[in-house]
Amino acid sequence: MTTESRSEFHTDDNRPYYSYGAYCRFIFGRQMQKLPVSAGFTCPNRDGTKGTGGCSFCSNDAFTPSYCDARQPIARQLDAAMAFYSRRIRPDTGFLAYFQPFSNTYAPLEELERRYAEALAHPHIEGLVIATRPDCVDERKLDFLAELAQQTYICIEYGIESTSDAALRAVNRGHDFAAARRAVEQTARRGITVGGHFILGLPDEPDETLLDRVRTINSLPLTTVKFHQLQILDGTRMAALYDDHPERFRHWSAETYIELLAEMLRRLRPDIVVERIVNQTPPRFRSRGSWSNLRSGDLWRMLEKRLLEKKAHQGDFLYLCNNVRPQTPEIH
Ligand code: SF4
């Protein structure tokens, strides 16, 4: 898939935002399900290359589904994930392999080629979504992925987390926003689909600042975004910081969080697909300061209802302010 599909805005479901479902129907002609797999890689913020403690919010055990086991071959992981989803999806759903935990371009190129080929050899897999850090790609890896993207769907999903260097330092991210911009632009320039992952509610980030930062997000050649609330999970360094300085954190109710999201989406370029708005972890991972009884589907419904109440939709604030359709950034 190339940038041709990246910059189109094709929504067929009348939602007041560009849904991932509509995007998949446009690209693949049907619903797609991402199947998480683990390639068994680590990340430079854990192995000592950038740091050893990792990002202060990170809890890979909580963020990784239980059927995603790096000790198993990729094909078996995909089978297990398909079995998990089989009762939850429509029979005509297609599948993408989602290299999810840790940094999935953080290995020698030959190793990456082998692991991606394993996933693509699975008879039901129609493409790859590869989650990684912006500082874990280079020209060779991107050139290889660009070639692969000529044959099958490839999306690289970068953990950008914040557009603010101060916020990235505060969570011990180990890279700045310039690294994210560079990686996103180099990837999009090669015709590879790019996703961006952002955490809302990092320490010392008021809602007004988050709203303002959507302008920076709009300046990136992204196809998809994922937003989610900061989850402060037991055992993380973020939890210790929260216990010592709760005043540095946002204390959103579900309603105030939805209000913020609605306003962010009103400022978001309408051609960017909104893939996620919330993170959920299994109940055994206890978290502080967040609502736990609402599921992702509930929050999507709340968001849609709130946008309709406001008679608003994704990007409408940009039209109101500029009276022009905002453009996907040119990349040279
Ligand atoms: S969030 Fe990602 S980059 Fe940060 S420590 Fe965890 S695996 Fe590494």
C-alpha cells in the first residue's frame, strides 16, 4: 500500500470521526483484525543502549495479551490470536499480524526479514503492523520495508507519546520529538503507512497544552493515530511519582476525558484515522487514578455522543478557524 491511500479521507459509516473500520473497508474492502505477536525483541531503553529502566510508565506484561508468547513460533502465536478473536469478529474479517510488544525493528535487518516473513507466510495474514520506537529504524530497514510495502500492507506504528521534549524527558523516554518527526517523515516519504501513538495526561501537561499540540500532530504525515489516557500501573516508576506528587497528574473522570478528546478531534486533520482513544489492561494489573469499570466500546460511544451533542466532527474546528481544508503535509 502506498501514500496514495494514506492521504485519502474515505469514511462510509457516518461517524463524526475517521474510524479505523472505515479506513480498513477503504483499503481492504472489509473489516480487519490485528493479531498481536511477539518477536521476542527488547528495546534500547531497557538493554542499556539508551537506558536500563525503560520509560517510567512501561509495563509490558500489562500491555501484552496473554496469548502473545515470544517462546512460541510466530505461526502458532497467530493461530492462538485467531482462536481468541474467532467468536468476537465477523466471519469475513481479514487479519494483519501486529508486532506489538517492545520495539519491533530493534534487531539486525536479517533477523527482522526472517520474523516478518514468518508472519507473512501464514495463510490468513494480509499485511503487517509493526510497533516500534522512532530511534529504532534506519535507512536500510526502511528501504527494506518500503520494498515489502510494494507487495503487501505495511504500517509502522511509532511510539511518539508526546510532542513535548520536556514531557519525553519526564518519562525517561530516551529520545526527543525531533527523532519522532524524522522517523515519521522518512517512513512516509518511502510510501510506507505510518501510525503515531500518543499518551494523554503525562505529568505537568494541562488540557490546554494537549489541545494546542494537535497542531504539531497535524504537521506530521501520519495515516493513523492512537490516543490513550496515561495508565499508572502498580510497580512502575510512574506509580511512585504519582504517590509522591499527585498534583502533577491529570485527574480526569471519563466525562472530562471525553470532553478533551472531542476537542482534540475537532482540531485533528480529518484525513487522519483515529484508531484508539483508550487503553485497557486486565483487572489484575491495578492502576491508580483512572476509571476501571468502563470499557473501550463505552468510551467510543460517549465520544460519538458528545461530538453529536456539540454538532461537531473531526477537523471542524480547523475549517471554522481557517475556512480551508487542512492539507496532509507534503514530504520531500
Ligand atoms: S514503552 Fe516501549 S520503549 Fe519504553 S521501555 Fe517500554 S518497551 Fe521500551
